[in-house]
Amino acid sequence: MPRITAETAAGMVAFEAEEGRKLVLALEDNGVDILHRCGGNARCTTCRVEILAGDPGDIGEPEKAILATKTDLNDHTRLSCQVRILDDLHVKVVRQASVEGIDAGGRPID
């Protein structure tokens, strides 16, 4: 099983995740506080992560289109709701409900 390492405001979290699972769900199910305001539909960018190592797979058109609307992102930014786990990943969680003081949003559909 792929190993996910996530850098969060509260420190590092590492866990194994099922291959093919959405990254946002794997993070949330393993105690990582991550925003996902649009429910995993590649519309809001609140679930974005920075890929520090590993292969997040190809980027789809919906994700590419919404990321193109933002100016504060780098080439390693991905939406965790659009990444299907294929490989070990080391990510930095960019936005967290506890840090921003808001509800995480509706749980994304697998």
C-alpha cells in the first residue's frame, strides 16, 4: 500500500492508504484536518496540497482549469479531491479548517 506523509499545521502525519483512493478522503480518514468546501468537485481549490515528493498522477481538465484561475499557486499544487493515490506521496496541506476557523465542508464523494 502507498505511504502518505502529510505536513500540517499540527506537525507531520504518516499513514498507508489504499491505492486508487482519493487523496482528500485518505487524509481526512487518517485524522488530517483539510478543507474541502465544494465536496470534491474541483471547483473551490480549498483542498489544495503541495506535492513535495511522489507521483500524484496526471492532472485532468477540470482541475487544470480551476487551478489556472489562481495566482498564488506553484507548479506542484494539486487538488487533493482530484488526486487518486497511485504511489507514495509527501504532501503539504495548504488549508486547514482548524487554522482558518471554519467548517471543513461536506465530505467529498469517493
